[in-house]
Amino acid sequence: MIELEVPGQGAATINALTLADDGAQLFRAAALPVVAELLSVLACLPADQAGVRISAMPALHRYLASDGAIGALASRTLGADSRAVRAILFDKSQGTNWSLAWHQDRTICVRERVEAAGFGPWSIKAGLHHVAPPFDLLARMVTLRVHLDNVPNTNAPLLIAPGSHRLGRVPVDRVADVIARSATVACLAATGDVWAYSTLILHASVAATQPARRRVLQVDFSADALPGQLEWLGI
């Protein structure tokens, strides 16, 4: 496994990763100037849950807009029509020290259930409507992970398989074989770093060996409009 050295602890070995070629890219300290503001905005969310799905939080809009401190990173790839379409605050700690098997993210969050060709199956998560869209829509999306705490190798960094976003829909029963043949990367980060990913990249997380608080604001971006009366839920 290739490891990223946290600044001050050695040279980074994965700075060459790019979103275009590898499906992942690190933007060091890109959100550092606004971390304190983000923590203040997010302070209203429950702190005892592993992941909180965010909706109706207009205070985040200025940061996630296509010209905002965070959203501008997505608009580099998606263009000026880029918009934040889903956000989750992950708050891993000693009390919420979970693991996550290798998988692809395959659903989007919408305002209400409206049947549309190519969209389905449907599910409810945290009271919100989720649906699997046509796969090419997912392939055009970008996910940003904004690190609000340091994530050393002992505190469950996200694991990714660079290039796996180009494999299309990977059947669940083939994921383990794909990972066995792939190089994987531990996405270590310092507070204020932002990792950008192709939303389809295969990823996982193990439980922290030395758990400390690890807050990550994860935001999905898309430049696509949904068909008919189907609408993104948004932030």
C-alpha cells in the first residue's frame, strides 16, 4: 500500500495522483482558511452519530458554490454548472469506530420519489429519498472530502483503488477480485486538506487502530440536471 506522509513527517508519495488519470487528487490545505467557519456551521449536527446526512443547511452554500472555497475545486472538473447535490458529515471517534468494506457509491439523493426511466431501485436513508441513477450520470460526478481533523495512518484514512473509476459498474461479487489485482492507496490528510475523487472510485475504510476524532465533510457534486420532475435534494 502506498502511504501519504502527513506534512512535516516526510515526503508525500502520492502527489502525482490526478483526478483525470487516477480518479483521485489531493489538494493540500485547500480548505484550511475556512475550517474554523465550517466547524461552527456544522456544530448544530449531532456528534454521536457515525454519519449525518445534511440537508437544508444554507449556511454551507457559500463554501460549496462553484466559486466557493470548496466548490471551486469541483468546478475545475465539472465547470461552472457544478453544484453540491449531497453532503454527509462523517464523525469517527473511539465511540464510532466503524469499518467499511470495498464498494462503489451508486445512489443519489433527490427531493421526492418521481419515477423516471433508468432510475431505480429506490431506498430511504435517514428519511431522505435515494435512487440509483443511470451509471453514466455517476461517472460524471465528483466527490470532495474536506478534512476537519488530521488523519494519520492510525486513524482510519479512506482507502482507494486508483483507476477503478474507469471499470464501470463493478458487480458486488467481483469487487474483492478487482481489489486483489489493484494497487491501493491510504488517503492520509492534515486538517484543511481536501481529497477529490471520481464518485465511482472503489473505496473502503478500516477501523482506526488508535482512534481519535476524525471529522470529514463529504460532498458530492454534479453538473447534470435530472430528467422530468426529478430534482436533486441539494444541501
